[in-house]
Amino acid sequence: MIVGFIGFGDVASTISENLIRNGCEIVSSSIGRSLKTKKLIEKLKVKDLNNFKEVAKNCDILISANTPSKAISIGKKYGSITDNILLDLNNISPTSTKKIGNMVGGNFVDGAIIGKISSNSSIIILSGEKAEKIAILNDYGLNIKIISDKLGDASKLKMLRSIYTKGVSTLLIESFEIAEQMDLEKELLNILTISEGDNFKDSSKSRIENSIKHSRRKYEEVEEIIDFLDEFENVNIELIESMKYTYNKLY
């Protein structure tokens, strides 16, 4: 089994490490990529091809693990090149998913990572007619669950989950920024720990650090949420816009 990655950041490298451990071959390309990407590829001994076109042509499963803003262009450019299955793991809306599906055709599968990818409890949910062809990666150490054969269902669940998690993170960040201005940051942390549980300190720290580290990508993800909610009535779009404001402020 050969899996190719378009993009090789934290998500791709973490998945690759698991796949390699279980006998899968990984191909990607470091051409024009950052030093960090090149080091990751070297560290995991990933087969480093000359460009992503070669990656698309020389794998059984092609995975797009990049940023939301690049998902459609990647699908358009490389989805038609590969003779096999394209799996998108970017945090994109069902609308964006359908656009890629229209360009790629039946060999496109919609995916979403649920939970922290480095955690043993995380899963990858899939939807699409060819989802079973991706689910074979369960035999190579991944934890995959097929939601349905309807393209876009995984993206819908991904958006709904994203509304919740980013909403919580936004409230957390804004609350502590106000508390800091009042010089009550430590006191707020202590009283929230009493009401929210002993693991609140660690979980809140992790949420804030992750939001800061990936603020640009999360900003793009909120734009996908807004696109997703556009077709629904009676939605508090101002709440979603506040998330966008917070992540824009962070980067």
C-alpha cells in the first residue's frame, strides 16, 4: 500500500508515522517546501519525489492535508491526475467538498479528523461512494469510521463540531483577556477549575496554545463555517463572526 500526501505538516507526518509503523509506504515532495517539512520527510524516511504531480501518479491513495484555502485548488490540480482515490482531510465546508467532488468525480472521498491527531482516541470519519477503499487503512494502524456513502456528510459533521470547539475556545480566550486587564487572570482560572473539573487547567492551556499556534488556519476554517451556515435560517451568525475576529486578532 502506497499513500501519497499533498502537504506534509503535523497532520500528514503524524498519520504517516502510524502508517509506516504498520507496513505502509509513504510518498510526498519537499520541493519548494519549508525546512521543517524537509526535516519531517527525512526523519520519517518518506520517499521524496520531484513534485506533487509525481506523488499523485505514484500512490494508491492520495491525501490532501493542507489548509482550507488551498483545498479546492489542490483537488482541481491533483485530483484529476491520480488514477486512484483522493481523500481530503482539510477543514472545509460541504460546499467546498462538493466543488472538489464535481472536479474529481467518483474517486473523491470526504474526510475529517475528530480529536487530536496525535491522540490514540482520535478517529477519521469518511463519507463518499469509495470510502471503503480508504477504510482499508484500518489494516495499517489508522482508526477510520465510514459515516455514509453520501459525499459531504463528513464535512457537515466536521463543521458542526468546529462550531462547538471554536466557540468554546473563543469564549475562553476572550474571558481570560478581560480577566487579564482586571488583574484577575489567576483567580478566574482557579474558580473555573472548581466548576469545570480538575483537568480544566490543562485543557484550557492546550486550547489557548493551539489557537495561537494555528490561528491563521483556524481563521480560514471559520470562513468555511460561515460558508456552511449560509444556507440555514435563524442562525446566530454574529457569534461565528466573533470567532473569526478572535482568530484574526491572534495572528
